Amino acid sequence: MLKIGVIGYGDRIAGMVRLMSTFDIPFKVIAISDPRSDEIRKSNDAFVQETTFYDTADELLSDETLDGVMVGTRCRLHAEMACKVAPANIPLFLEKPVATSFEQLRLLEASFKAVSTPVMVSFPLRISPIATTVKQIIDSEQVGSIEHVVAFNDVPYGAVYFDAWYRDYCEVGGLFLQKATHDFDYITYLLGDKPKWICAMNSQLVYGGDKPRDLKCRNCDEQISCPESPFNLFYMRSEGMRVNQSDWRLCVFSKGLKNEDSGNAILEYENGVQVSYSQNFFARHQAARRGARLYGYKGTIEFDWYKNQIKIYGHHRPKVETIEFTGKQSHFGGDVELCRDFLLLMQGKISSRTPLQAGMLSALTCLWARESAEKRMFCEIRMP
């Protein structure tokens, strides 16, 4: 029986624990450190009914003998909690982004310098079936070496970064860190190279405004006219029974919001390959897409996780191959892979496919994207 400790038992980690239980590998969440301990205790979560709760991560780590730790706190605490786990030298599952500042990255680097036990960063896209299949196609040289990439992420649920706790810029560090950390990671994985230079821009042209920052939808007198009201999310946009969100949802047009609602970056990798990337947070419904076009001399690979599809376009013959994937799973099947990997990692049977070094490089790239956008300059991707 594998014994797991959790630091920050939010919806994300709770969902991963449920998914891990579908594998025939016995485990138990024996300890949790979370400021919401009383709320979690009173929940109907079957996986925490016999769990010991601690006030701090330090107490948990000192009192328990564990086979693994999962860190699922809010983003600004990921690095701090990971550094607390490091001396225990036990397998760690760490939510992304692994850091929200250059200082945190330096602390992570120093804390894990002598740690031999593997770390798994929550990067489900890189190990999803579509990404691993694209990697196999690239490695087969079917389209030749990849010389150019255009990547995109049009987020159909983008309002969550403006109507709930994600709106707090101090918690998330901006939406390059929150979203592009996945995309920069899978692009780096597919190219098998490191990014060297970046320039980026972002903007907030849709969300934000002059409404009170603490205004909740339930207290607003524009329920009928506002396209973002829970009333119209249900009536006009057919987004389920989201009218119930009026109990907690904050106004997306309020003052003080700093998260961008669109962003763009151009990267140059060490081998000279150029990548353009864009992310958008107000596209909806069938406008959703996430994936890339990767260009080789012999052909182009195009994939989109929302379409569950890969297309391979031949350049020297008029030929198109299509690979269709079926089924709908969380993070496009990547979460199943993460759960399987962490269970086997704790048993010492595999190495990490999403190591800390990948998480740090992605966070570093995102931080320089943020720096570039703020200062309007090209930036070298390096540890400052």
C-alpha cells in the first residue's frame, strides 16, 4: 500500500486522486495539509475519510513516513512547498507552474541540486496520446526535421481567469505562467531542443472595466443585458446550468484585473527553429482550439486536441493522412498518463516523463515572456 501525503488538497489534486484509484495499484492518502481542512473533513470525499490533517506542511513532512507527496496549492506556493519536500528525498508530484518568479526558480534549483528522487510536474499535454504520437511521427523523419512551428491556444473557458480566484495576479503570475507553461513545454518536448530567445506581447481589451472589484453577479442589476451574466451563460450561450454561479461568480468587467485576455510570443530555439504562439481567453464554443502546425521540408504536421485529430500534409506528393482519436478524457488523456506514471514512480518502476527540469525551463520561458511583454524587448531565456 503506497502512502501519499498531499499539500494543498484542492479540486485538481482531488480529481487526480480519484483517477489514480482506477488503476489496480493500492494507495492511500494518509495525510493532508490544507487551510481548508475543516471543509475537506466534512466533504463526502471517500479518499480522505481516514486521513490525518495537519496545520502545516512542515508538520506533515516531519510526522509521516511517505512514499510520495503531491503539491496542489495555489500557484505562488508551488515552489515553496516543493522546496520543503526536497530534503525528504521522496517522489514528488508538483502542479504547474513550478514557480511564479525568478527568485523561486533559483530556490528550486538550489533545493533540488542534490536530490536524487524523481519529480513529476503536472504537464499532461506533453504525455497525452496526441503529443506522443506527433513525437513519433517527427522522430520517424516522415516530414523531415521540423524547421518552423505555429502554435495556438484559444481557451473556451477563459472567463475562469477573471471571475474566480485565478483573477488574483499575485496568485497566478499572469496567463503566460498559467496557460502557456503547458504549451511551451510540449513544443520544447516535440522539438527536442531548448528555447534561446523570446519576444512577447499581451493585452486586456475585453475583460476588466470600471465595476467594483468585489461585485458578484448575484448583486448586479445587469443580469439580463450582460452577456457574461450567469443568466445569459445559460440562456444565450447554452453553457449548462451555470446560472447557479451567481452565488460566487465575480464580475469579469471589474476594476483592478491584471490578467491578460490575449497574448502572443515568438521564440527562437538554439538550433534556429522559430516558433510563434498565441493564446486567447474569450473565444468560445466551436472556436476552441489547442495545438500546432509543425513544418518540415518534406511535410507539415497539424494537430488539435479539441478536434482529437492529427493531419500530415505531404509536400512532395499530393497526399494527406489523418489520424483520428476517440473518447474524451481530462486534459485530452494526459491526466491518465500522469496518474499511471506517479503510481509507478512511487514504486520505483519508471523515471519521470515530466521532470522538474522541464517544469523549470517552461516557467523560465514564461517569466521571460512576461518580462518581454512588460518591457517591450527581446529577452534571452536564461537564469538571471
